[in-house]
Amino acid sequence: MKASTHRIAIPSILEVGKGNINNIGNLIKKAMFQKVSIYFGEGIEELFGDSISHSLKDANIEIAKIETITDINFEKISIKAFEISNDVEALIGVGGGKAIDGVKYMSFLKKLPFISIPTSTSNDGFSSPGASLLVDGKRMSLPAKTPYGIIIDIDVIKGAPEKFIFSGIGDLVSNITALYDWKFEEENGKTIIDDFATMISKKAVNSFVRTEFKTIKDDLFLKELVDSLTLNGISMEIAGNSSPASGSEHLISHALDKFLEVPQLHGIQVGISTYIMSKAQNHRFERISKILKETGFFDYVKTLKMRKEDFKKAIDMAPSIKPNRYTYIHVEENRILAKKFIDEDEILNSILI
């Protein structure tokens, strides 16, 4: 196991603010793209298609193609990538996680710059170097690359259903348990952690959980959430893997994805799993509990009627998701402990059935 230095890619364009959706052309003009293709998530073109098209035309940027991503099947996305004409200089993805992941992978295959324009912040996928696609009908994380540009309109994020904000909160607080897992792996001689990636991941979550807010739709709260999720993407790029923002709690969520007929949003599953694992790690569960309680995350989860038995099954499956890792959940006594919390913890008893 050797430590190595490495070069990292960070976004050349990073714009987070109000009203950005009407100003896309000006915001990407400095990159001097002359011809782009735009891909929307389902139902998104009707909302923002005209204003994005007009702003690109006003900036003298030609639009080669406008398309809606309806299917994130690996084969279909790969075929779509190689249908892109060679004079296209950049791809723009506008929408939720699916559209962003699909277009990110297409840009990776075609070696084209990718502009990420998320319309909700359900997880850190809009800024991360990986893409979650369907392989044989199951979600799978594939290597891609960090977006060339990230443009976020706070007003658009605010207008998305609250469940996406809760999902983003769940995905972000998981940095706390993920970093503890990563340190645990290093202490057991299984990996070498990257101190700089650790620092960025830690700063991202700590800055967010200390933000004061009246509601989760406060501008400052949403900006902190977006900025912190963006930093998550950078921390993973630095590490060369997802460890600074993904540990045992993510493995539980990935396990749920494998057997649940209809999984919940990624960040919702991850948020609950983070609380479970923080108890098993005996690490900062008061802080995690406080933010999930005060934002209304737990209240929302209660409406979903998620099952204790599913989480227990996922805990047992979790180590097999990434057998090459060695997180808290890879140790049997910690799995026993986590399942015990599901039965005995007051909060888990009130939100799971």
C-alpha cells in the first residue's frame, strides 16, 4: 500500500445564486463553448427549457440538440453518448439525480466538458466524480469525472419538493459516520486516508450543521446545503474514491436498493442509516439526531412507513456490497449492535414500522 500524490479536477465554473437559471448563457460564456447539447430530466424542459435556450442563444452559443433523459440504463446511456456529433463542445445536464448522472457518464465516455445544473439537491451527485446508473436493473456507481461547471439557482432548489431537501440533508450528515469509518479502516491497516480530503469533507458537514435557520427553505440554509454538497464532490475527487463521504451508512442504503421493490430517495435511506451507524460507532449521534430532528427529516421519514426488518436485512448484506472495504459494519459485533438499536432506540421506534 503506497501513498501517492495526484492531480485533481475541480469545476472551472461554479455559480451558486438566485436567478441563475435565466442567465446560463452568460455564466458559461467565459468557457468559449460555441456548440452544446442540452439534456433535461423528465418534466424539467417544460419548466426551464425556454429560459435556458434563450439565454444560450443570447450568448451566441448554438444548441446542437435538446433531449429528455428518461432512462438511465447503462447500455442506453452509452449508446446515446456515441450518437453525439463531433462538433459538440460541451454537454449540459439539467434536472434531478437521474439526468445529471446520465449526462455526466455520457460526457465521460465522449471526453467532453459537462455542465451540471441540478434542479434539486437530493444528494451530492451533481458535483461528484461518479455516476449512478442502472446495470441489469440495479443502481450501480460507475466512475465518471467531476463536472467542468456547476450552476445552481437557489430559487429553483427552493421550488423543488421538500423531500429532495431532506434527502440532501441525509446525504450530507453521512460525512460524519463516513469519516469515522475511513479513520477506522486506516487504524486497521486497510487504507491510507487523505488528510486534505478529510479536512474538506469535515468542513463541509460542520459548516452546514452549524447553520442557523427558521425553515429549510431559508436562502442561507439552502446555500450552505448546496455549497457543502459541492465540497463533498471535491473531497471525493481528491481522495480518488468515495470514502470521505460514503461509509457503512451508504452500504446499508445500497443494500436496500438491491432488494426493495421501490427504494426511497438515496439521501433518505442514507440519513436513517447514518443515525443507526452513529449509535453503533458511539460517535456524534447527538449532533446527527439534532439536525435530523430540527430540520423535520425524522418527521418526513415517519410518513414513509419504512420497515425495521428491511434495515436489519440491509445491515447484514452491507459488507458484501463492498467487500474490499473495512468499515464499522464489516465487523459482526457492530452489525449486531446496529440491529439492536433498530429494536430499542426511541427515535427509530417512532419513525420505522
